[in-house]
Amino acid sequence: MSLKEFSATLRGATYRADVPEVIRLLEERAWPEQTLQLTGDALLVAVTSRAVNAHDLARACVERLDERGWDGDADLSEALAGRIGDRPQPLLRPLRVDLAELADVREGDPTRGGGRVNLATGQVWPQSVYEDFDADESDEEAEEEQSAGSRWLFVDPVGSRPGYRDMEVFIATLADEHLVEVLSDAIRGRGAFRRFKDALARDAEAHDRWYAFRDDRIRGRGREWLADQGYSPYPGPPPSST
């Protein structure tokens, strides 16, 4: 199974809370370094369901996350270790939110970025969509919405700098000197993101590694930001408080 297939299959099994499939996938192969955030999310679902072998897999993932140390890895490590009783559970409120959608509003164009998260549903609203919604509201609806501000978590844009840093870090992980040179040249100056993607398109293996790498970095940053706001992203139904 390729890295791309593994990531897609594990993501789907996590979303469906298909615990037997999660366990099968994680027991059958070594976990790619670029998928530890995704793997940890899958194991949060598995340990909550008390699946056989899930605790051992979770402990292995905690160890890997602690060793890697990317943004958000410590938060996921604490969440997993807390779920299996190895550490105190973080005092964070579970929120089912798509971390990729959150990244879109946090790391997009600062002039058009930002948005909010509905704390009841976890739905991410880009600011442009929400402004259209506001324009269609009646005065009474707008007043009710303003009074219910506690239902929303506002997301300020941080721009593309984290994404640019991802490219730099990814290039540093490559062993192919020619590819390193090509990609290093691609990210110089304006249009860096487009040139980087065009250059990667010529190397299928590096292309798949990049998208798995980028997805995990995005997940980690979103998780870390949410923890700072008092929330823990959860890939399945929020766990019981009992």
C-alpha cells in the first residue's frame, strides 16, 4: 500500500469510526513519519472504543510523537496518554472539527482569511461566507446571533508563512541532492508555492510524501492553536464526560 493509499484509507476509517479497520491498518505496517498526527487521531477513536491492542498502539504513537516534537505533537501525545490513563487528561473541551478546514481559514490570504468555528457543530465558516450570511440576516436574527457569540470560536488569519516554512523543512528531509536543488530554487521569490508544486509533480513519490507531510504539519498547528483556546479536536463523536 502506497503512502497516499495508506493516508486516505486511515483517514476514511477514522472519519467512519471503523475501529477494526484502524487497528488492521496500524498493525500491518510501519507508520510513516509524515502521518503521526493522522495516526494519533485514529488511535483516539480506537482507545475510546476500548478496542483490543489499541492501548499498546497508542503508547507506541505517544513515544513517536514525543520524539518527533512538531507543532501539536505534544498536545496529541497528552490527549492519547490521558485517554489510556498513563497521564492526567488535559482539561480541554472536545470539539469535532476538521483541522484541514481550520487551516484554510487560519493560513490563507490575511486580507481575506479568518473565520469562525461553530462550537456546537464544529463547522468551520470562512469569514467571506459568514459575511454573506450576515448580509442576508434580518435585524432580529443578527441581534440573536450577536447575543449568542459564545457559540463561536473566532479564527484570526496568520498568513502563508507557516506553509512556506513547511516547504523549507520538507526540502531538508530529502536525500536526493538534485531534487533538493530544484525545490530550493523553486521556493525563491514570488510564486514559490506554485513553482514548488509544479516541480514536485515530476516526482510521484516525493509528491505523495509532501502532501502527507503537509497534512500532518497542518493538523499539528491546528491542534496546538485549539489547545491554546481551550479545545481538543476530536475526529469522531465527542467522548463521554463520564
